[in-house]
Amino acid sequence: MGKIIISGIQQIGVGVPNVKEAFTWYRKKFGMDIPVFDDPGTAADMLPYTGGVPQERHAILAINMQGGGGFEIWQYTSRTPEAPKFDVQIGDLGFFAAKMKARDVFAAYDFFKDNDVEVLGNLSEAPDGSMHFYVKDAYANVFEIVQGDVFFTKTDAATAGPNGFVVGVSNIEKSYEFYSRILGYDRVVYDKTDHFEDLKVLLGGEKKFRRVLLKHSEERKGPFSHMFGPTQVELVHVLDRKPKKIYENRFWGDLGFIHVCFDVIGMKELRKQCALLGHPFTTGSGDSFDMGEAAGEFAYIEDPDGALIEFVETHKVPIAKKLNWYLNLKKRDPEKPLPNWMIKALALNRVKD
């Protein structure tokens, strides 16, 4: 079997009712101010998750030059996106929150309090002793602000991009096997069962939980690995109620966190590995997709509870659209990070007021 490289979290997909409005909100509040692509079109390869028919959509991939992953901001244009039919609680199955890293978590807390962002409670101590807090965006999605230690550049934004996520699971052991063996999250930072004070600001957070924070022991490689940086996954299992599936009876692309996308190299080998581990690809683009300004190959698998993980092997990316500068990644050493100056050139695409 050939080599598989997972470079990091490329982006977290978030379904919204208005893509342009959402991009403005994420740009101003989270510093996600560089659109890598802005692409209206048809989701033709996601039929298992879009009612069996192609759906019209508009997607913007936005990044933050301080590093971390991006947001794929995603709106249906052929139908009205649906919200969950129940109030989503911590521990419900699927992606509950995106983790956003900050250089100074205390300063980030003050920024959000002063800039009309809904902050949930106060700064509190996580099970590993670090300080963190939660906020909601304009669409009631939850974001956990955590202290970061690796950044790509420095900007005025209160946070960098996402460096992980919180996912509700029904069986910690099965989920650990999935996230460790397929995605490399093999280091357990903590594994604790309790009633947690820091969760009580969240809906359903007064229940008893088992929480496991995972990181990867091996440094990530690949063209954008320096930009993405190290990442983490928090598995959350609620013990004294029956959790619901966040996307039950809804489409991928409906409101909320629709997927987590990993930047990879070696898609054919990854297909074989996922099948051997009991999580076969469920859909994808085949050889290549074209998002107008970016191109590559994508595929999806499901975690043990059905949460969607996307893999993207990037072939072409716009570095400076104003200069018509597009980078062909198929001609480069797959393990070698791109020069920092080249990635920093993405700032030429920054959107400002």
C-alpha cells in the first residue's frame, strides 16, 4: 500500500441560510477574511446525502492567515436549508462545536464581549487545566475558544482558524479506534468521566459525560501543514440521556456543522485503508472536482455515528487571483511544506471593509 499523508484540518463545513452574510460575519468576528474560492454551482456528487438529486448551492472557502483550517461556508440555493427539529445539546451525535485557537484566550474573551458576539458564560478551566470559553455565531452554532501555541502569521484577529472540533459519540472505544487509526489522533490528553462545570453553560451540559481529548503524536506533513498546524478532537459521550443524531432526517448542507474536511495525499491508498477498517468511502468526486478557482479530488466517510468526514486531495489552488497565480500541487514533493512566503501571498486576496 502506498503512502498516505494527512496534512491537517483543511476546513470545517458550516451550513448557513445566507452565504454572503455569513462570510461577512465570520470575517469580522473570527478574522476569516481570505476567500480561497467563491463558487456557486451544483452539488452533483453528494446524492446519498442530498435526497438523491443534485442540489444547487453556493460555497465560499474562507481562511485566516494566523493559521488553522478554514470554513467552507455553504448555502443551498435550490431549497431552503433546514434547522434541526430539536434543540441540539452537548453530547448529541455529530459535530457540536468547532475549536478556534487564540494567541491570548483572555484577550479573545474581551474582544467577543465587546463586539456583539454571544459569549456563553465566563472563562473556565477545561479538564486539562487550560482556560477556554464558548461563543455562538449569528446562526446559533457553538465555537469553543481555546489557547493556541502554534500560529502561522500574526494579524489583528482575536482568533486563528479552527484547530479541532467537539463531536458527540455513542461509544468512546469505537470512536477512538476510528479517529486514531484513520486520522492519526493517537495521543490521549485526558479521559475523564464526571459532571463538568465548564460544560454547564451549554444546553444539556449539566448531565454526566465521558470526555476524551485526542491529539496526534506525529507532526503533520504536506504542502499546507505549516498553515494548518497541530489539531485536536474531543469525543463527548453523554451518559444519562439518550443522544439524538444532529442531522437525523436532514440533508448534508442544512444548517449547522456539516462536515470536517482533512487535507490528504494518497487518496487511492486511503480508499483501501478506510475500506479495510470498516469505513468505506460513501461518495466522492472520482478523479477530480473543479470549484472554479480550485481543483482536486474529494471523498467522504462516516464516523461510527454517521458524522461526515471529508478528504480532499488538492491539485490546484489560487495563490493570488488578482495576478492569475494558481499553484499546481501535483508537481511538488507531497511531504514537503510549501514555502511560507508562498502561502503568505494568499493575503493578497484579503477582503476588507
